[in-house]
Amino acid sequence: MPDEVLSAMHRQPIDIYKGPLLEVTERCFDGLRKVFRTSGRPYFYAANGHGAWEAALSNSLSKGDKILILESGLFATSWGDMAKMMGIEVEVLAGDWRRAVDPARVEERLSQDKAGEIKAVLVVQVDTASGVVNDIPAIRKAIDAAGHNALFMVDTIASLGTMPFDMDDWGVDLAVTGSQKGLMSPPGLSFVAAGDRALAAHQSANLRTAYWDWTFRDGAVHYQKFCGTPPEHLMFGLEKAFELLFEEGLEAVFERHRLLAEAVRRAVTVWGEGGALELNIVAPGERSNSVTAIRMLDGRDPEPLLKFCDQKCGVVLGIGIGALSGQAFRIAHMGHINAPMILGVLSVIETGLVALDIPHRPGGVRAAVEWLGQELQG
Ligand SMILES: Cc1ncc(COP(=O)(O)O)c(C=O)c1O
């Protein structure tokens, strides 16, 4: 989180019914429309990303509806688990934790659904556990090629603000995101953007409940937008975060993420030549610019390296989660990151590899430096 975001929250609460807070709310809604690139309707929840998941499902689906989950890691299937608990029938198009969703398989499955039983297709743009990035426009094309009418719902929690997302242009009907990643704000806010088809589905959805309900939140009173007291301080932070993102320019923000993510990948690739670790995602074009998952090979436990980085150097790396639990670690490179942070993290990891005598080819940091040096020439 930028210091400016932290500072923006350091103030007394203000009137929640009238006055300046109404403008803060409008600026946050504007910011959301800009990052989602949509003229659809954004909704604001005082909740983490799981809250936005429930909001998306409950507002657009009915008990017994069937949905298709496109697996490429942990998070789409977890969204599906939540749907199951809500009485939705869930089919998982099983995927590979090392590959992106294959659009041809989506087209194939949807083409078989002649009766149109599948009401929605759910996918994540970036899966934070596997580190994969899915090709959202290609999946949209696959749905269209199958002539299928399902709603297309995309989780952008780990991708929005780190890479392009174009909700309207890409034909996404509903998108969800959270405050704590690319949006550089504290955890605790999440958002749904609903396009026309999702809003139409909402009219007959019977899973609606009071807190998440879009109809109530569309009411004329400001208070209704939050179904209660607005999370003011988180909004002060978010407003500032949007200001910083737009000042830098979204294209420049995406480019910063691309450069730094590739620096990480170059370093890991060099270390991996020593035989003890490798990038989880196999195909270079499917590796996300938000997070990189690194597998340890030959049953090696990543814990000593994580412990070294944390306790000796004050760098907290992500643990492996889901199917990669105990077998991998992750480097986050999303949000308010810059070259000194990433080069610092890579240097700490390389120091750990040396200190713990983990086989690796030296020079990972050098490879990252060379990449950045070449890209930033002139
Ligand atoms: C892609 C993705 N979806 C959903 C979630 C869940 O969000 P939260 O932990 O804020 O509930 C996460 C969290 O890391 C995520 O990365």
C-alpha cells in the first residue's frame, strides 16, 4: 500500500448521510468503472473477496441453476464450492494447475449443452495459487462459438489494476474484485460490476438476500449503497489509490507490472537450472504479471527458505496453497511495487538459496537486472 493511501485514512469519520462523503462515494464508483472498463453498474461491499463472490452468485442465479466452473488453480473451484452451499448445481471443467483454461474445451463442453442448462460460466483472470493468467477474450469467443447463452462471470481479484481488463469490450457480464491487491488498498472492500445481462438475470434470481441485494443498493438513499454504514476509512484509502493509479496511468501501471513480473521469472529460470526449483506455469504466455508460483523439486520443503527470508531478512514470501501446499512458494508482484522492492526480494531469495545450500545456478538477480536494464534503455 502506498503511504499516501495510509495517510488518507488517518482522519476523523464524517457525516454518512450528506456532504463530502457523497462525493467520495461517487469518485470511488467512477474509479471502479474505469478500472473495470465498463459502463455497467458497480456495487460496493464492506467484505473481502469472498463477499463479492456471494454477491455475484446470489444476485444473478436461482436455486438449482447449473454453473460451469473453469478450473486453473484454487480460486474458481472455491467460488464453485460456495455456489454448491447456496444450492447451485456445480460442474467443474477440470483443469491443470500448470496450465491456463483451454478455450477449445470450454467450447466443446458448452456445445454439448443443447438445452442451455448451464446458466453461467465462472473463471478467474489470474489464479493466485497457481500463478496462471487466463485468456478472457478467448474464453468469451469460445462461449460465442458454442452459441451459448450462459452469463460470463470473471473474478479479477488478483488481476484488476495489474493488467488489462476490458469488461464491456470483452463481453464479460459480471466481474468481481477486491481492494487489497492491484487496487493498493487495505483488505475489507470488494466490488461487483454488473452488465446488462447480469442485471436482467437479477430480476428473476431467487437466491437474493437482503445484504447483498442489488435492487436495495440501487435505492435513492446514499446509505442503501452500502446496506448500512459506509466503510468510510477504507473508501478514503481507495479514493486515494484510484487517484494514484490514474495519475500514473493504467497503461503505465500495467507496463510496470509486466517489467517486474518478467524480472522475477528471469531470476527463477536461472536459479532453476540448478535443478531444485521451477516456475509452476509451464507456458510463458500463461504466467501472470501479478504473482509467480515456484515449485520445489524432488520433494524439497520450501519452508526453510521461507523462514530464512522472513526471519533473517524481513521478507515474507507467499506459501504454496491448495494443491501446491508444502511444495511451492510464491512471490507477489502486484500493487504498489517498484524495482527496488522486487530486486530486493530477489536478492534475499538468492541469499537464502546460498545460505541453505539449495542447488541453484547463481545469477538470478543478475538476469533480472539485465532484463530491466535492456527494457529501460534510452
Ligand atoms: C483470485 C482470487 N479470488 C478470490 C480470492 C478471495 O479473496 P479474499 O481472500 O479477499 O476473500 C482471492 C484471494 O487471494 C484471490 O486471489
